[in-house]
Amino acid sequence: MTTLIDDFNRRVRYVRISVTDRCDFRCVYCMSEEMTFLPRAQVLTLEELSMVARAFVELGVEKVRLTGGEPLVRRGIEQLVDEIGSLGLDDFAMTTNGAGLVKHAQALRDGGLKRLNISLDSLDAEKFRQLTRTGDLHKVIDGIRAARDVGFERIKLNAVVLKGRNDDEVVDLVEFARREALDISFIEEMPLGDVSDHSRAETFCSSDEVQELIEARYPLLPTTESTLGPSRYFRMADSDSRIGFISPHSHNFCSTCNRVRVTVEGRLLLCLGNEHSVDLRAVLRRHPGDMDALKAAIIDAMPLKPERHHFTTDGDVQVVRFMNMTGG
């Protein structure tokens, strides 16, 4: 089997595929309140998305994650999960805001999806609405429990921590994860897109600060556990819940990066924090159904993967695309 190796001898084992740029939330760190979304003709079809996933699996990728926007607002998402679920992946996952899980959880599980990451930045209903602009906390909590009830065994929460906005809830979120038998990762905000809601320089909260808040209550034990993603995991002596930190600023993980992303318009992004990309949509539509052409384009893109990103914490926007365009 051909494997994907970049010029820094890193093997690509994990692809994140965005299925839509649309979302029923408008999270303040992800997008503007008023968004213009892509016209349908520019978005990969379900068949094209399935073909991209199959190409990566045939090239040795071990993990596929579906992202958005919000994947569960994409019409036909259950069909796509069925198709990718049939590829025999050990790790097939989705990142979601959770609001649609009461409706979709059973079908996702039946289709072969193995793991869920669910965004949850606050346990206060009013603050949750302020951070998401449109979200209903109770729908998300119900969705988390619905996913657990249908048999998703490893559910992880993702919390983006903003100083002065939700950093006072870090321990509350840990305690919620413990009660509900969930894992949780705390994420440093990334400088993608020009947000108007807040100053990123003022709201930046490092993983070290978050860890210090948690350890005032729960000592953390470092582990070598990995889900092929960027989280550094810790455990607590009295709980099965894992605590993760995703730290693109304070603990740069570029040297071991094994990931690429495909946007919903078919751009193969070789790095979250750079614009190095290849237009897979053009290949798919120039050579419909030609798996060899698609795989060749992916292989040829590997030298474009840069050594690292160069995020700063001073509020400067290094990449103009919003996170919903990139895929969570």
C-alpha cells in the first residue's frame, strides 16, 4: 500500500473532511454573525466526498473525521456515514455541536461512526447562547446523552477557552465530564478569520493556565495516550475521564503533525495555519470516477506540507479564512 510521507518524514495518517461550511450556530471564535455561505455548485457532492475518503484510506490513512461547519446540517449525512463506515476504518469520527444528535445519533452509530467530539464551551445557558449566538444548551446536553445511550463509548467534549468569557467554567466543565463519563479537551483559540466579537489578544488563554486551574482541584497525571490528533492527554486518579489540551500556540505540535484537511469545496489543506493547498475538486470533476487521478493528486501534494505554522497570540490574523471554511 502507498503511504503518504511529507518532506519532513512525517506520515499522514489522519484526514479531516469538511462536509459543509454551514452551521446552525455562529460561535464567536469560528465565524461572523452574518455569513455568506458557498453556493451548492462549489461544494463537493456526497459522492465526491465519499470518493475522497476512499482515496485517503487506500493511501494508508487510518483515521477519517467528518467536520463542518456543522456536519449534521448537511442533507444526506447519514448516507455519507454509511459509505465511509463501510471502508473498514478503525477510527471513524465526527466533530459536531451536538444539537442534532437526538435526531441522528442512532443512524450515525448504525452507519459505522465510532467516535464523537462535541463542542461545549459553557454550562450556563445564557453564556452558551452568547458564545454560540444561536445555540440552545439544553439541546446539546440532550444530544450528548442521546449519543451515549445509543452506544458511543468514547465521547469527547471540546471547549475553546476565552479569558474573561468562559475561563471561570473550566473546573465546572471538568466536573461535568466526570459526572457524564466523558473525555474533554481544552483548546487554545486559533487566529483564523477576522472576528469582530472580541479581541483575540485580550481573550487568549494558554493551556498552561487552564491546566493550572484544573490542578487546583484535580491533580493531572500525564499519559502517552493518543487518538492520532493533537491533544496531549492527562488522567485523574479517581476518574476514567481523560483531560486533553490542544495547544497550537503554547505547545506547538507541528513536528509530529500527521494530519491534512479537505475543505467542503475540495481544497486539500496541508496545514491548518497556512494556505498551502491543492484543488481536488478540479481533479474530481476533470476526471470523474478516476480514483487513480485523485490518488496521484494527493500524493503529489505531500511536498507542499510546510514544516510548521506560525500562529501568534497578539490578535493578528494570520489566515483570513474562518474556521467553518477549514473544517473544525
